[in-house]
Amino acid sequence: MSLKSKVLGGLILAGCASLYGCAGQHSESAVQQAGADFQKVKEDSNVLRIAPKDVIRAGESLARADRLSSYWGSGSDVVHYAYLSQRYSEIAREHTNQVLNEEQAAKLELERQRLQLALRESKLLSVQQQGKWLEEQIVALATTQTDRGLVMTLGDVLFDTGEAELKNSANRVVLKIVQFLQLNPKRVVRIEGYTDSTGGKQDNLKLSRDRAQSVADVLMDLGIDDKRIQVEGYGDEYPVDVNASERGRAQNRRVEIVFSDEKGQLGAAR
């Protein structure tokens, strides 16, 4: 072999060695990076819980890349499997982050629903407490419990003499009745008007009914459904005191509001 041939052969061998060295370094770097990524996902309990299959694939690809790295001329295969390992690790991480975000969103939604339920329960309790307080007020203002139901009496002082229009002084009492009925939507009322024996029968009957209707109109104006209200006028019938004295006549001039029970059942009318 000539000197020229020997020199040329040496250069070719040196070039191949150099290329292999570069390829080897590249494949080794790829395996190291893939190994570092795999180690991170393998140590993450959330990733192992959510994406175990991707972690297994990453480990298998890394093991294959590692085995091939010991064979001559397998640098491209080593890089390929190292890349697959890295990609599976990335997929495992991405899948895990997505599921964790969904779990967090679901947890926040459950907390929002819990708070809304607590708020509704709080409001309901407040309404129930308010309703109980109003019922106590209604009972306190009522004159008696009769076979017709719980009866509240609006005295003659709430009307001008011979007039059916309610005075402003009646507003506070009427407002309590409205609030009570709003908080107890199944209850109904019967509004009954009465007069003393002064005047004619027909005039008294009309005045008694007009006064009862006046109270009913205010309830309806404030939002109570007319289907929950009955109106009756009895004139000078059913006095509660004698008509011989002014005091007795004043007691007889009245409007009585009869409340149903909680189921909406009214006692029998007179």
C-alpha cells in the first residue's frame, strides 16, 4: 500500500470516528434529557394517579433508547426513542394538568353550590324567624281564637264616622297583615264588616261591607292575590257589646279579619 493510500485511509477513519463521536454525544444528551424528564413524572404522585399509561410508555421508550445506545451505528434510533420517551412524559404532564384543573374547577363549583345552599338556608331561616315574629304580632293584635279561626279586630277608630275609607293610622296594622300573608302563601283571610244598630238595616249592611272591602282593597294594592281574600258585610248583626251606650256602639263598629289555618282552611262563615 502506498503512503498516499495509508494517509487517505487514516483520514477516513479519523472522520468516521469524529462523526461517531458527535452522534454519540448527541444521542447520549438526548437519553440524559429524556431520563431527567421521566424521573420528574415518575416521582409526581398526581401524574402516576392520572396518567400511569403514559408514564409506562415513557419508561419503556427510555429503556429502549438506553439499550440501543450501546450498539454501533444506532445513534438515530437512540435519539428517536429518547424523543418518544420525552413526548410521553410531556403528554403525561399535560394530561395531569388538564385533569387537575378540571378537579379544581369541580371543587370550586361544589363549594359555590354549598355556599349558595347555605345562603338559601340562611334566608329561609330568616324568613321563618320573621314569619314567626309576624305571627306572634298577629296573635297579639288578634282579639280571640274562635271556631271561625284566629280573629283580628280593626276598631272603629280606623274609620271616620259613616265613612268606609281607612285612615292612615291603619297602615301599620295592615302592613303587618300583608307581610304575614306574603310569608304564609297558603293562608287566606275573610274580612268581615260590622256596624252598630244606629241607622237603617240596609245602610248598615252596605257600610259594613264597604269597610271590609276597603281593607281588602289595600291588601290587594300591596300585592295579595284577591283569590286569597273573602269579603263579608253583616251590618248590625253579631254585636260584641250592647248598643245602648256609646262605648258599646264603638265596640260594635268594627272590621274583623279571620285567618285560615296553615293549610288555607277557613272556619265556617257566620
